[in-house]
Amino acid sequence: MASFKWDKTGLFAAGVLFGTAGIKLLSSKDAKKVYTECTAAVLRAKDCVMKTVTTVQENAGDIYADAQQINEDRKAAEEPFEDEASEGETEFKETEDEAQTTEEAAE
């Protein structure tokens, strides 16, 4: 005669019992209140994170604009030196031309 294994049947019955109790517990009014509070906390955290992200984005935009302005100011400060260098070349050419004119006149 085959022996019936009560330990496996008992484990199955306990699983069904805990599963049914778990479903009842998860669908109770108290559980709904807990879910609602947890969801509200998550939404508050999301709002806080979004405010922080917005602040970081604004600061990054300000930093980028300031950096561009610094580079433009530097470029503008360097340009007169380039103009002075080209003016120096023009003055040198004028001096050479004057020297040639003076030499031609002397001849």
C-alpha cells in the first residue's frame, strides 16, 4: 500500500492559507491607508528632487553664460594687441618708404 506524505500536503495547505491571508491583508482598508501614505511620500520626494534638478539646471545655464562672457571679454582684450602689431608693421613700411624717398632725393 502506498504511503501518503502528510508533510507535503501540510506545506501546501499552509501555503494556500498564508496566500489567502496575504491577499486579504493586502486588500484591507489599513493596507490601503499604508499604500496611500507611501505614495504621498514618494510624490513629496519627487517634488523635492525636481526642485533640486531645476535649481541645478538654472545654475548650469548661468555658469555657461558667464563662461561665454569671460571668453568674449578675453578675446576682446587680445584684439587691440593684434591691431597694435599690424599698426607697427604699417609704421615700419612707412619708414622704409620715407627712407627710399630720401635716398632718391639725395641722388
